Amino acid sequence: MAILSKIRERTVFLIIIIALALFSFVLADVIQQGDFGGDKVPKYVGSVNGDEIGREAFARMVENYNQQMQGRVSSMQAVNQVWDAEVNRKLLRQEFDALGLEASPALIIEYMSEQLAGSPEFSDEEGNFDERRMRAYVANLKATSPREYEGWKEFERNIEVAVLTDMYYNLVRAGMSTTNFEARQLYKQENDNLTFQFVKIPYSSGGEVEVSKSDIQKYIKDNSEKYKQEAETDIQYVFFKEEPSAEDETKIKEDLSELIKEFKTTDDAETFISLNSDEEFNATFQFEYDIEKDIKEQVFNLEEGEVYGPYKFKNTWRASKLLESKKLVDSAQVNHLLITFEGSQVDPQQTRTNEEAKQLADSLLVEIKANEDSFVDLVAEFSADQQSRENEGDLGKLKYGSLFDNFNEFIFDSEEKYAVLETDFGWHIVRATERTEPKKAIQLGHIAINIEPSQKTLDEVERKAKTFFLDAKDGDFIELAEQADVDVKPVNQIKKLDERISGLGNQRSIIKWAFKKSTKPGETDLFETNEGFVIAQLVDRREEGLKSVESVAKEVTPIIERQKQAEILRGQISGDDLNSIAAGYNVEVERASAVNIDNPNLPGVGREPKVVGAAFALKEGQVSRPVEGEKGVFVVKLLSRSEAADLPSYAAIAKEETEKRVRGLQGQNSKLLKALREAAEIEDNRFDFY
């Protein structure tokens, strides 16, 4: 009671303490979220023209996609696939809304019927899509399985988008038709030809020029679309791998040697193996060609009960005991006829019971034995195996051990030609022919112990890694690596949404660390992986924007030099006499014939579209101003123009060009979606959540 009394007396004090604790908790969360200078986490995954992609909705879509892919994609691959699909969907939805497009319920049902055709849950007795059954299915889903119902609603939304997308693409397609005027222009570009003289003056004739840093900066700015840069980091790392030492390996070999003493004398090899081996017992008999070549000679000629080992096999120390030897058929030609029943894995619509299927199989076998030629006809009439039915029930030449146990026993351990056998797929009438001559096969039992690091080794690896990490905080990373006898691995140009690091595989946590604003170049951190410890150092980080002068100088400098030399040459060249111009630069006057816009190649020079374009703007006998081409500065004199005769109709050209334009229209990476993306304001916050 005294304690309760004291608590009551100090109630105000306790309230203040609790309030301060709550405030510190909230404050810590604010700091962690970055509101006071850290890495601030946004409230949504992204937005498309202001239309937000919510965190929870996006997470559900990623989870559903992962379930659909059943582990065939990594976490980041799933995130990126869902992101691309959602951005495309929002872009299209915005276009639909702007155009006032709506999908009627009838049209949605029509599209659904195509998607769900053939599914038993949505089909009537004749196999046709039944809308009433679908609605009953959805109502039941809503009542019994909210999670699956959410998946169904997502399916409905996707169907609606598909309907509207088709409508939208049809509208866009209608606006992409090539007119007769355009078709005539295309025809002229391909068939109007020029003959002209030209002088090509190499850029080097403009002399040496200097390219400054400011020149490069200006060029990058003027060509900003070309020199956009994603955020990137460069790191280097060392890896302390958890791997067995020589001492560990010796100890494992010694332990196996002790086990071999018991293995030689045991009468129950299967139990002994299950208790002592890291490799499961396999009762399958092996022929000589089945055995690993490194041990084939040693084990195939053992006596029954004899043991070979210890020997190293893959990542184990292993010993092998010959348990049994006998002669077996190793292959046979096999045909079958499959009779399914209700619940078997092949035909979900089958209503025949298991007993009825067995009776039918037995009766058909009687008929086959009475007339073996009937087998092919009965396969065509009764077999549920669609693939083999088209080939007279042929399963091919099968090897021993490649089938169900009861198949193997009948085909390879007996001499009978026919049998009726049951599997999860139904009842099979099996015919075995062309059995090979029996040959020696052996049954081996293996004791294998995985070669793994001991706890002592693991502790030592961890100690070395943590020592390196502490020393690297203030020391020279590369020198410390040399002292520790570990390799430094540089990894450059890592993107924000990458997940793989060369030499380490998926290491998203390292990439997240490298891009955190609080991580500064030169800083290190330690990461524990499934195979050991990584100590990574951030070398450099480049923010999103334009590329640096240093990164593009090698590419850009020759371009700017050429531009400056061209400007000098344009100022030097004067007059209309090509011979005089050529003589001034010690070059020849050359001639080009049958040149057109579609094929702008000059003899001895190559493609020069700007030069050919300038020539088409001239009148016969006229000389051009200096033109900056690909290989130098050109001066052109038009000699003659040959214009193609007009066609009676340009419809065929218009049709071909329209088809060409439309081909690049649809699909996940279509030109249309690319154009919509480029015109949109897209905020991408994936990095903050994944």
C-alpha cells in the first residue's frame, strides 16, 4: 500500500516522464525518416503527372506478381516489372480520361470470355463461357477468400485497361495513315537522283584548335538529352569468405574413416546412410555408363559388401559400398494408352471413377491381346495423353530408372509385353518391346560428409573481417587488404535500382548503403552475407543530372575540335570555282552520280546526308556554301537533276509506310509508350522502399 501511495503522490512526475519518453520515440522516428537532415522517406512509391502510386497498393501488386512468377524472378526484378506496368497503365489511363474513353460492361465481359474460355469454373456443359457461372464464382470468392477476391478485382481492372487500350490504339492507328502526298515524297526521295561535283576539305586543314573545359560544359548543356546521367556510385570491397580450412577438411576425412569401419559391417546400409550421411540413399541400380568417370573403375568391380573410400567427390568426403549386383535391361521401346478417372491430374472434367477406369483398361487389354493390331486404333479412340496419342501412344526408347517405380519394374525387371499400371495420371495399358540384352548393373550406397567450415574457422573469419573493418575506418583500404591477403574488388557505375554486385550476387543492402545521403565517399561498412563478410568502401557517387566534363571529355573533345575547325574553314573558303577551292587545300574535285536522299553515299567518302541534302536545295550549275559533313567540310556544284516520273497511284507506297508506322505502336516498349513517358512528369521513389 505504501508503494501505491507514493505512486499516487508522484503522478504528475510520472506523466511528464512518459510524455518525454513518447516525445523521444517520435523524435527518433522523425530523425530516422530524415525530416532533420537525414534520408527523408517519401509517402508514396512514385507518381505519374501527379497521380500517385501508393505504397500499400504497389506492395500488393509486387507480392501478387511474385506469387505468379513462383520464384522465377528476383525481388528487384518483380519491383521493376510492376513499376513499368503501373507507369504504363497510369499513362494510358490519363490518355483515356483526356479523350473520354469508357469501356462498357458488355465489352468487358466479351474480353473476359476470351481470357477465361476453356476454364471449367466458367464453362457450361458444352464447354462454352457462361457469365452466370463466372458471377457465382466471384460472389463465392468475395464471401470466402478476400485475398483471392482482391486478385480477381485486379484481373477485372486489367481487362478494362486492355479494352480501353485497344480502343485508344485504334484511334492512334487511324491517325497514322500515310497520305498520298507523303507517299509521293517518299517515292521522290528514293528515286529522284542528282549528279554533282564536290570538294572535300579535311577538318585537319583548319589547323590545331584548343578545347577548354567551358567548351565541353557548353556542349553538354546544349545536348542535355544526350548526356543525361542516372545517379551512380563506385565502390570497392573485400570479401572474407566462410570456407573450410585444411584442418577442417582433414578432420572431416578422419571422421569418415571412422564411419567406414562400421559401414563395412552393417547389415542395414539404408538406415546407416540415413543416420550418418549428408547424401540420401538411392536404391536405383546403375549401369557402368551411369557412374561418375572418376570412380567408375574403382566401384564397378567391387565385390558385394566391399567399400571404396574415403575419396573426395564434389564438396564432400565420400565412401561407396557395393550393396547388390545383377543383370538388367537398360532400355526398351514403350507405348501406352492412358485411361483417366475423376481426380487424376490429366483431365479435370473426367467423371469416370477409378474402378471404372481400371475395368475399361482391363477390357481394352483383353481386346489388344486378342488382336495386337488394334492397339493403335484403341489409342486413337481412348487415350487421354494428347501428345503421345498423335504418335500411336509412342513414349520412345526409354532408359532404366526414368519412369515410375511400377513402370520400371514391369519394363526392365520382367519379360511380359503388356501390363495395366496405375499412376497419378490414370490407368495405363503399357506395351514394352525391343528390350535390350540384360547387362550388369550395381546398387551403391554412399556415405558423404559435406566439407564445411568448423565453428572455430567461422569465428576466425568473423574476427579477421571485423578487425579489417575497424582498421579501415581510419586506415588505407588497399594497404590493409594487402596486409590481410585479400583482394580488393572495384565495382563501378552501380545504379540505384541495381541488386547485383559483381562477385557477390544479389546484395541490395550494400547498394542501398552506397546511395544513402549520409554515406560519404571514403566511408566503409561491414555486411554479413550467406557466404561470409563483405567490407565495402564508397569510392564515389554521382547524382542524377548531366554527366561531368571529365566523363565525356574523350568523346566530346573531337566533336568540338571539328566544329571549331569547320568554322575556320568556312571563314577561309570563298568563291564559286571548285578547282580553285580544291587547289587551295591540295585536294581533288570529285564527282557523284545517281545520288538520292534515301541513299546519301558519296564515292570514296561514305554516308553524307547533310551534303546530299544541301545538293538537293541547289539549282543546276549553282554552287553551295561550305557544308559541315561527317568527314570534312564540303563545297558542292549541282550538274544535273533526274526526277522520277510520277506514278498513276501512290496507294501501295502509302499502305506499306502505314504498316511500317503501326508495327512499332503496340507492346510494353512501344514507341507510343516511350513518347508518353518522355512527355510525362514521373517521380520515381522506388529506391526509398526497395
